[in-house]
Amino acid sequence: MTTLNHTAATPYDGRAVTVTVTGLPEQAAQAVADYTDQLTHKLEARRLTRKIARRQAYRIVEKRSRPHSGVLSEERQLELARQGEKAARPAEAEIRIAEPTAGGGAYLRLYDREGGCHERHLWNLSEHPAAGRHVPYAPVTESIDQGAMTRALLDAADERIAGVGFVRPPGATWQPWSRSSAFFTSQRARPQHARVQVTPTAEYLAYVEAAYGPEPQVPQLADGWTVQRRQRGRWTVRKNPAEYWDLTWQPTLRGVRWSVWDERGAPILLRTLPTAVEALALIGAPLA
């Protein structure tokens, strides 16, 4: 039997949450501590969600009370979107391993500079993929030995981080992390939590610049063909009133994609190509 004093990794409303577990085996006591971490994280997330909702409600009321100023221009929308991306850009990665008695599993989170974690930056590295779904980094459950940070687990985390356009800076390594020195016990050779800084790759920065920078121009076509812009990244290419296609442009981490859609009836994706010239050639549109 043991006595464990554990301070939750996630404070609630800026206040530390401490739990004392006595009279239980060490592994069971640690499972209670893990559950405390999960519970405080959920409570803090719910508190922040409600706080954000209240702020948004106040802003809506304030905005409605002002004279109507018109719709934001596309340039202003892009500027705000770029600022939002920069604020939410991951700066740190964390691996958390649950005790086998708490269900086990290894989770990867990416945090921004303010400590926020968005849902799209949360993964279960130990889950088995669904039938027909290929996940190259899963499962690694068999590599988790009593909550230890194994090489296979760290490699899986690095691979997943790289998949969204981030890497560890040169020389940066995964380090044990905890808000409480009592969190780690003498009988555990390796920690359950580890963190490391991450930085965006050149491909990610290029994607951001393409996504929020100037829109590409569609080449001019020969007489008889017209190109009409419908919205950012979408044009209608028309040969005659009965023959027309939609041309879309989408930046990704692996470069831009130009897609051709047959819009006569239900939209049908014909093909995705790397350049606008190739996409136009697919439908036989001659350049000027």
C-alpha cells in the first residue's frame, strides 16, 4: 500500500487541483491520479468553452448595437484567417500514457503558444485502425511496456507530427514532463508524460502562404471560351451554354491541387492535377 500526493497536470480556473490517495496499491493509486488529470482537463476545457461562448455572445450583442458597417472584404477575411492560424499554430507536442489499469493507450497532443489544444491536433497513437483504413503509425500498443516511453512510441509520435507539417528543432528531444515532482515514482523507470518543442516545416509555411496569400490566375483561353470566377479558388469554365465545368484550386502540404468538376447535373470530380494548364487541357480548353 502507498500514499500518493498528486497535483493535476491541468489546473482548473488557474488553481491547482491536488488529490491524496492512501491505502491502495501503487498502480491503482496512479490510475486514480491519471483519472484526476483527465477529469481536470475536461472540466477546464468545458470552462474555457463556456467562457469563449460568453465572449462571442457579448460580441454579437455589441456588433448588433453598432451601425451596420457592411461585409468584410475578402482581403480582410484572409488577414484575419492568417492571424488565427498563427495564433493556433502548434509550438509544443506532448505524449500521455495511461496506466493499464486506467485503460492504457498513448495519446499525442499539439499545443499552441498559449497552451491550447485543438481537436484536430489530438490523436490516439495506440488505436487499431478501422477495417480498410491505413494508419502507418498504429497500433503501437504492443510497444507500450507498463507505461514506458518506448522508441517505437516516440517514432510514431514524430511521424504523426511530421504528417501535419511540423518537426522537432535540431537537437530537441522528448523530455519527461510533470507539474508535480511526486507524479513519478521510484519504481517507474520511465515517465508517463513527455513534451518537446515543434517548429513548422518549409512545406507547412509554403502551404500557409498559398492558403492566405494571393490567389493564382487562371490562364486566358481562346475566343469562344470564358472563365468566370465564382469565389476564391473556384472558377466556371464555359465552352457554350450547354458545356461547362468547374475548376477548383486547393493548397495542401504536398503542393497545390487543381480539380476539374463536371457540373452538368450532380457534380462529378473528373480528375485532380498539379497545374491549371493540365486541368484545362483535360477538358480541351485551348489557351489564348
